Amino acid sequence: MANDRITIRVEPELKQWFEQEAKRQDRSVGYVVTQSMQQAKRSSEARDRMIRDAMAEADKGVFVSQEAVHRWMDSWDTENEISLPQPDVYLKRA
């Protein structure tokens, strides 16, 4: 599969970092930049997926109250540590 070429402008410090990283990895600068871009793409896609999943979960209208979370957190590192709180707020959806 042929790759397309793009040209970008970067700050001198970033260019220098890519060059140093390429040397450290015994790879080309193009390889290091491409790997960085692919990782940025994967991170962005994962973040978007997590946001969509969280919004879908929130849309169910089932939550844990702030009070229950605070009781749980206040019990940390005590002899009476309580388990993870369960949902206690249920919003009706129209």
C-alpha cells in the first residue's frame, strides 16, 4: 500500500525531538512522526469512544449520589471501610 506524503511546519524544538527520537530508535524521522500520529489517532478515537459510552450510560438516568460517594471516600483507610456505593438516584426519562 502506497503512503501519501504531507508537509507540515513544526517548532524547532519539536523537530529536534523527532530527530533525536529517530536516532535513539535507529529509525527514520518519518517513521517516528508516523508512529506518533497513529498513536494520537488511537488516543483520540479511544477518548471519543469513552465519551460516547459514558453519555449512553448517563442517559440511563442511574447515578450514585454525592452523599453516598462522600460516605464511601470518608471510610477509606479506616477500620470500617465500606464497599463501593451502589446507585441511589434514578431519574425518570420522558
